Amino acid sequence: MKTFFVNKSLIWDYDFSEEEYGTEKFRKFYVGRVLMRGTDVDLKEVGLEAVRRYLPDLDISRDKREFWEWYFARKAG
């Protein structure tokens, strides 16, 4: 999976090292943060494939989850 730019203002309340940015644990966490608090620029940076990949495991609000599930179901159909 490609490396993406990390908007540090989305993770201001956590202390991640630069080395952790490439881990699956961080990617999953960060994609959730982007969906909950990010901008369209942040979303474009992480990419829709990352959203699709991590969506089942993300700690996000129900309305955000339902939107993305609807979105990917519509794209598949």
C-alpha cells in the first residue's frame, strides 16, 4: 500500500513516531480519523481503497459507517 501524507493536526492528541506511520495499526487508526475529522484533501491523500480496506474495523460513528457502506455498495452495483 502506498505511503500517504499524514496531516498531524488530525492526530494532535496522540504521540506517534514517524516510523509508526507505515504500520497497519497506524493506517487503520488514521483512516478512521480522516473519515471522522478530515477534509476532502485528507481523504484524497489516503485514497478510497484504504477506506474500503479498513472500513470494517474502524472506530467511527454509525452515520459515517452507513454512508461509506452505502457508497461502496453503490460503486459495486
